[in-house]
Amino acid sequence: MAVECPGERREGSVTVEGRESAVAVIGMGCELPSARGPRELWRLLAEARDAVGPARSGTGLRRAGHIDGAGCSDLTRFGIDPDEAARMDPQQHVLLRVVHDAIADAGLDPAGIAGSPTAVCVGQSASDFWDLRSRSAGLDLGDFVGSHQRGLLSGRVSHTFDLRGPSVTVDAAQASSLVAVHLACRSLRAGDAELALAGGVSLLSGRQAGVMLGRGGVLSPDGRCKFGDASADGFVRAEGAGVVLLKPLARALLDGDRVRAVIAGSAVTNDGRDKETLLHPSEKGQAEAMRRAYLDAGIAPAEVDYVEAHGTGTRIDVAELRALTAVLGQGRPAGRPCLVGSLKSNIGHAEAAGGVAGLIKTVLCLEHGAVPASLHFTTPHPAVDWDRVPLAVPTILTRLPDRGTPVVAAVNGQGVSSTNVHVVLTTTPEKRAPGGRP
């Protein structure tokens, strides 16, 4: 497997141990196309596989990234009877499984955190299941509880696992799950919770959205997200769910938890009216979110070695790349570009769950000390002056540089609601060099 290293060792100044605001990622769970769990996701990425395939019937799509068994859960293990389970939105099924996996990944027993002030922040932007079910006759309160109210998605998790902290469902369009992570960190900082589960879910259960997006010309004819490439012509839809279990870093270190990565800071902004239309992201708005996130983290943007981009493979990539250039380029040494890639090139756009999926990928990059190839990048987009921008899209597995301090990465997200979100991460305090666990 080819591995590239973008530069020799350099000394840095990143430190997170003394920051009371730092948050530890102590557990992760995910169900993504061709990847059940973080271990399978890393294998998919390291092997540079494309998980997009023919779309299921009834989605109004030709190609998509699907997950297996979305609505086929035996929920009796969660105390949910079969009749109730049949009326539940399959997104609740998947979310419960992924939450359970994230808790187990942290080495915890769900029963051991029952009754605790654990926050639940879940991103969701659509429910095709309710749209379909609402056309049926004889609906009752069980259907209302099972799939109508979005707030019941997070509420279902809190109820099932007996969690007593804040419980919210976030709809910030495609930025939803990353905004949920931001809010969960804020809840921990404020002392509203001792632990927090944050993430999102998105399933493709109906055809209306697919048909409308196709008519709108935003879907790629060949079913590929070609981030940063001259041939970028639209995105491909995908399903997915991801959850991270968070804890204040100081507490996690004191308790001896395995810290997979550290969230050093984050920020959320909106473009306001700084653009012609609602749906086109603003370069200025994204740059503002980035600057605020690095200020919150206490880390200079020039220290960042990798950014997981929103990266849809559409014309909005250019605004994102320009915003990254404006922020990350300041003070950056010549010849040390920041790597930038997109998970969407592997699995498609998981929409409300896309942000947390990118976050989980980024944690894995920090653990393994390398960034996988961003697929379908062959001819750099001509609207970006690649010879002058401080960015590079990896086309092979590329090692992260050893700076002698924790490696810094970030995840960028945005939604058609004009919401921008940026999350800054570092490797764990004790991990001074790349090359995490196998």
C-alpha cells in the first residue's frame, strides 16, 4: 500500500492538557455504506474503496450508498415490543444500535450509565418514513410517537438508555450532526452533563426527495462525489448513522478512559444575507466559522495538518476551498500544505449524518497517523489556483507529519440552511507522534 509523507519533522506549539474546555472522544459507533463500525470504516478507507452502488427501488435514484438492515432490528433487547418497533421510523432502529456500539466502544456497560446526566444530541433533517406512513389510514398515537415528531429521535435514546441529561434533536440540514457535536461539547463545558452522545442519522426510505434533487440537477450522473476535481458535477446520496461518546478531557484522563481523540474547539455560524441566494454557501461565512473555531480551540490555523471537508463534489467545493485557503494559509510555512479530503468520495453524501461520519473518519486518521486517498480526484478544479493555495488533496494513503506535539485536524460542514460548522481535533495528549493503534 503506497504511503506518502508531506514533510519532515517540525516543532509545534499545540497543547490541550491544560484547557478545561477540551473534550475527549472516548467511544464511536457507526453504520455506513460497506462499513459497520469504525474498524470496517478504516479498512474501507485504507483500501480506497468506493461503497456506492445501484440504488434500491423506491428511492428515485440510480445509484446510492446504502447500509444493510436499516429497519430489521430486533428491538426487544432494548425493551421495545414488536408492535411498537414496527411503527418506529427505521432511523430510530439504526440510531439505537449505533448508540449501543459507541457506549460499548468506550468500554462501558449501558446499564452502568443509566440514570446519569448524559446528554443526547442527534442530527436529523428528514423522515421519509413518516411521509410514507402518513398516507395510511387508521394512524394512532403509536404512529405519532414512532415517527412524526423529530424530537422523539433523541428522546427515544434518552428513554431507552435511561439518560437524564439534555436531550435534543437538531435540524441544521446537512450540517445537523456536526452541529449536534458542537452542542454536546457546549453542554459538557457548561456542566449540564457528565457524558454526551452526539451524532446523526439519515436513511433513504422514499422517492420524492431523490426525484426532486435529480430534476434540480444536483445529483452526479455517474453516481460519484468528485471533490475538488474538474469533472465534479453533483453528489450521490447515501445513508448512514454515526455517534460519538464524549467526556470532558480532564475527567476522562482522571478516570483512565481510552481517549481516541480530543475536540479542542468548535464554532457554528450562519451566512445571513452575505450571498445572492439561500442555497449557495458563502466563502466569508465559512471562513468566519473556521476562525472562531480555532480561536475557541486556542490553536493557530497554520498548525492544522488535515481537514475533512464538507466536500460534496459540486460547485460549492470552490467556495469551501477558498475559505480554507484564506484561514489556513495565514502564517503557514511554504511547502507545508494542509491535506484536505472528503469521505463522501467513498460512501456518498449521508446528509444529516455526513458531518459525524467525517468526524469519525478524522478520529481514525489521527489514530493511524495517516490520511486515506480522496477518491475520483484526477484533474484539479481549474477555479482553484492549486499552485498557490496551501492545500493538497491526497490521492494515496498519506502519513501525517510528526510535529513533536499533538497532530491537529478539523472537520468542516455546511447546510443549505446557510449554517456553517467547524470542529477542531487533536491526537490524545500522550500521543506525540502519528501512528496510533493498528
